[in-house]
Amino acid sequence: MVLWTTALDGGPRRVNHASVAIGDFIYSFGGYCSGEDYKLSRPMDVHVLNTNNLRWSLLPTKKDKAYPNVPFQRYGHTAVAYESKVYIFGGRNDEMVCDILFCFDTKTLEWETPKVSGSLPEARDGHSACIVDSKMYIFGGFEEVMDQFSCDVHCLDLLTMQWRFIHTFGSPPSYRDFHTATVINDRMYIFGGRGDVHSPYHSQDDIYCPKIVYLDLKTHQWIMPLTTNKEPIGRRSHSAFVYNGLMWIFGGYNGILDLHFNDLHCFDPVKNVWHLIEAHGTSPKARRRQSCIVIGKKMYLFGGTCPSKNNSIASAENLSSNQLVDYNDTHVLDFEPSLKTLCILAVIRYNVNLADLPRELRYEIRMMLQANSISRPLTNTG
């Protein structure tokens, strides 16, 4: 049984951010919030979620640090974790796109710009990045200099800090941005994203491919498996994550249909079969550009955005139906809820008196119910 167990407000109100897990902590980098100014090169913010107590914190910014010594606040970038460090690549603000590789040390909380060599990727946003052993792979995105979509693969060896362009074989996924890349058993699975009828050029005539394609990372051969069951509707700005050898998809947006999603799908890479998952509990509202991070047997979802016409929390703000509302909520999806978790949910549901419960259990229940308090009010987000 897959179960949504927790929904808390008050976390970081962020859209198109990039997040990773290191130990029991989730680090979220950058992103935007509607109505704020993203022309200035102010330092990137870093939010941290302690998954043991579901509390968010904002790491302090060192005022004597500035770009290019630290990354500027941005969106459409990627983040991967290797050991205790996080590597940030690409992304943009409203003025420029970045091609500098940044590294954040979660032990010292310091930024650095590692010296790299080789065939560097062009500056881009909306690409994907994933980690395999000590190598970071980047696929696709929108290249600012060429003003076009990409379907190239680049690899950075994190031990030698050398970039190389990967020459692939077969038919690659179409030129696209805001797709996902997920690694399972030496295969990089590409799903979704936005392309163009006239790709690689961006003519505003969008296409949304629903097919899954993977790159064999040993042979560099692209393969489109023949899948069974109904595949998810083509979408961009969704989330993909791995649990128990399966690839899971949540949310996203289809611009042709003008639809935001909150559906949950999983793909079995052994049987090449899709499944629509009917998770128990209260699902998060439809959204795009959120983060979904797996730690242990749980997935943590936070942030994203959706038009106010689909969002009841915006009704009191008198927003127009097409105005985007940025989320500050955090949700927990439990893939294998324990008996303890089920009992806690029953206590909450039936409003059982907590006085006779052990202190540790009362604390755990309180953390599942008590909102965070680091977000700005909704009225400040535009």
C-alpha cells in the first residue's frame, strides 16, 4: 500500500528549484517565487529539510560572497549529490544563463568553483542531470547561445573534473527541455519534456512526447522499449524518482492541453510496463516544477506552482484564474507504511487524546501536524 501520510504548509515557497538528499537531510537550491525580482545576481539560497522532524531551515548567506564565487539565485538548474558534496550546473535568472560548475560542501556549508577541463557543455537551463558512480551525466535542455533545444549527452568525471561529450548511437530522444532523467541498472531513462515541431528551434509550436527512451550507459546506445499498459500523458516539469527498482512519475504540465497533473505513475524497467498508482491518503494538489526526493521508504515532495483556478487556497487572495500560485507545502509519500505509522494516522484521524501516549510519540505526531514557518505570506508572491 502506497500512502500519503503528511501535508505541512510553511516550507520554502519555491518553483523550479533543484534538490538532493544527503543522509537524512534534503538540500534545496534556488528556484523562484512569482513576483520577485530575478534580474539581480544575488547569492543562491539553500533550504534544508530535516526529515527526522520535518522542519525546514534556511542556511545563512555570507554577505562577503558574490557571483562568480557563489552561484546567483536561479531556476532551471540541476543538482546532484556525490558523497557529502552537491554539484550545481546550468540554470538562469531573468538576465542570463550560467555555464559555471559550482560545488556546495554540506559539511563546511561552503561554495567552491572546481576547475574543470575537457569539452564543456554550453550554458543551458531545463536540462537533466543524474549521477552514476562518480560521473554526472547531463542531457538536453535549452541552450542559450544557440537559442535552441538540445538532445546531447555530456559527462563530468567528478574524480578528474573532466567534461566529455558522449557520442551516442541509435535514435536519441527528441530535442527537449524540462524532462526527467532517471538511472536504473546502468540505464538513463528519459521521460517527458517540451519539444517543438520545428526542433531544435523554438517556434512556440510545442510537442509533448509520452514515450520513454533510455541510454545504455555501457554501450551508449539509445533504445525505445515497447511498453504495455497506458502510458502517462506527455508532460514537462514533472518529477521522476526511483524506489524498489521502479521509476515513478508525479505531476507536471501539458501546455497543449493546458493541464496540470497530480497523478502518480510507475514504470517497471524489467517488464516495460506502466502502472497508474492509486495512492491512499490525500494527494497533493496538481502542480509543476516541484521537487520529489526519496529517502529510505519515503518520498518527500515540496514546492511547485499551479494556476489559481485550480487552487482553493488562493480564493481569498482575489487572484485572477490564470495567475500562478506558488506552493510552500511539504508532502510525504510512504511506500511501505509501518503499523506504527498506520496507528499514528488513526490517532490523528479520530482525534484521540494524546495525553496518555509516550512523550516521543506525542512529539512525532506534533511534527506531522505543525506547519513550518519560514515562508512569506501568499500575498507577497504576486
